[in-house]
Amino acid sequence: MEKHLTILGVLYIGLNIPLIIAAVIVFIVLAGSGLLSGDVNGIAFMTGLATVLFYFLLFLAIPSILGGIGLLKRKKWARILVLILGCLNLPGIPFGTILGVYTIWVLVKDETVALFE
């Protein structure tokens, strides 16, 4: 199960780093398009929208990255966090479902539970 925990930690980190990159790109594109418009209302709206989307994407990515790091370090709290995130991934057909099922399968096994105690 050690190998599966390592794979799971790397998956949660690796699949969410691009989300942080996407958050930065979305912010730059939306805020930049508002600035290019030259309209004061357009700048305010697009900058506000860019900020909201940026923080929303960070809100989605950061718990998964922290959970992945915690799994790699075998922290007890990380098992619970990633198990919750795995359940939340289940509706995301097909990749979220696959990741969610794999997460639940790995983290509820008795071998895995024993590694975190």
C-alpha cells in the first residue's frame, strides 16, 4: 500500500498544479482584457471577475495539493482530507470518478489505516 499512497499523493499534487497555473492565466487574460477595453466600468467588472475566478480556482486546488503533500509525509489529517476530496471527485465523470474510486479504495484498506496510526 506504500506504493499506492505515493501514487495517490503525486496524483493529487500533479493534477492540481495545472489548476493553479490556469488560475493565474485566467486572471491575467480577464484583467488584461478589461484594461485593454479602456472603459472604466469594463476594467472594474473584468478585474472583479478575474479576482473571483482566481480565488475560486485556488480554493479548489490548494486543499488537494496540501492533501497530496500530507499523504506523501503520511500525516493522519491528510488521509481524512484526501478521502473527503476523493468523495467530492466522484461526480466528475470520467477522470474524477476514476480518481475518487482509486482514492477511496486506497484509503479505506486496513493496511493503509495502519500506516497512518
